[in-house]
Amino acid sequence: MTGDYNGEIGIHFQSLLLWGLNVEGHESLLVDIVLVSAWLSPLWLAIGFTIRSPLNFLQVVLWMPAAMFTAFLWRGRLYGRIAENNQGAVLISNHRSSVDPFFLQMASRRPIGCMIAREFASGLIVGPIMDILDVIKVGRRGVDTAATKRVIREAKAGRLICMFPEGRLNTTRQFMQACRPGAILVAIKAGVPIIPCYLHNLSFSNVIIQPFYTPAQVSLYIGDPIDVVAMSEGKTDKETLQRVSIHCIAEIGKLAGLSEWQPEMAGKNWLE
């Protein structure tokens, strides 16, 4: 009995020794497998997220670096979230930096269409990237009828659209600069709600690349949807647009804790 037991131990020891020799002989292969797996992990992550997300694979690949910047360099915090349904909506927010859309995309798994000035969304490298991300290129002067029609059409079809009522970066000490009612007009025409958002603690300047090397601790607050179609009764005359715009933009102030703040509308050409 003892001999059988000792023989069994010897067999196990020999098996372990052979396994160890095999591993030792393939150490470089194991290292290669680990390194390749680590190198491919972002690819597997992108594929997995694409399967679960309305974003396509290339959009996910391009948004992943933005998500990394948002989470780690800018330590983004999200308060509230956009409902995961098929209804379109127009998001409005204060506008403090070139990367504001990065934070707004945190609020939904659905792709958010951003309106970007055509001169910032063109070029040999930037242009194709913007096309993949399906941004809406718009002219900065006057009313861009083609872009406006596209935004209305896509919001009506269920897309989330991001618009900044100020129409430009706010580099002043004011909470918000004079605003325009374009976002409210789009929402009424498309028959979708306005969702007010507030970006807090953005310390960036108007230099486009500055955020990418500047640490921050940014918070995004999402407000409740506003039924602008009911509020306006479907009307888009100047007086109605101004009244509804002031109400909607004031909600951004409330998210910032400024319950008494009232937005200033742009001058006589504020409809442009």
C-alpha cells in the first residue's frame, strides 16, 4: 500500500516537472500572447461597445480617446441622464470650450449630433473624422438654411442634437452671453423637446487645443425635458420664440443654482 502511494506521488511529481519544463520552454510565446492580448484589448472593447451601442465601429474608435480625456484628464462627473428611447431632442448648454460636445456625449449612449462651424470641421484630416462622427457643418454668418433643414429632419427622425444658444465660445466672466433662439426654433419645427444642460467648472480658454493638456474637474448637469411645442402652441413668430427661448435658457441658469438669472437675447438680428 505504501509503495503504491509513493509511486503515485512520483507520477504526480514527474507530471508537474514536465509541465514546468514545457512552460519554461515557451516563456517567450506566453509573453507574446500576453502582450498581443493587452495591445488588442482596446479593439475588443470597441467591438463590444459597438455591439451594445447605436454608434458604429469607427465612431466608437474615434469617441474612445474622447471618453478617456473626459474621464481621466478632465475628471468628468455626470448628474442626470438622457432617457434611452427613440425620441429626438435638442440639447442646449452654456458654451465654454472646444470640447463641450465630449461632455454632452457622456449623457447618452446614443450618438449626439453637434453643429460645428464649417471652418473648424474641414481639412484633409479633420474633415473625414467629422464626416465619420456625422457632425453637422454650419456656416457662421447668417442663416444656414441647408444645415437648419437637416437638423430639423434628423431631430424629427429621433436623433439627439446639441446646439449652443450663445453661438460662440463664452470667454467672458458672464454666466452666458447674448443668446439666439435657433435651437428652440428647431425643436418646435421638429416636434421634439428641449433638454437644458449645464457645464460647470470649465477653466479652458478659446484656444482649441488647450483642453487636451489642461487638467480639470468638470461636471455636467442634465435638466428635465421641456415641451416647447405645447408651450409655443406650434407657433414660431418672433414674440413666441423669444418668450419660449428665455424660459428654456433660464433653466440652464437654474441648473447652475442661479434661479433669478434671466438670459439676454441678441439684438435686432437675433433670429440669425
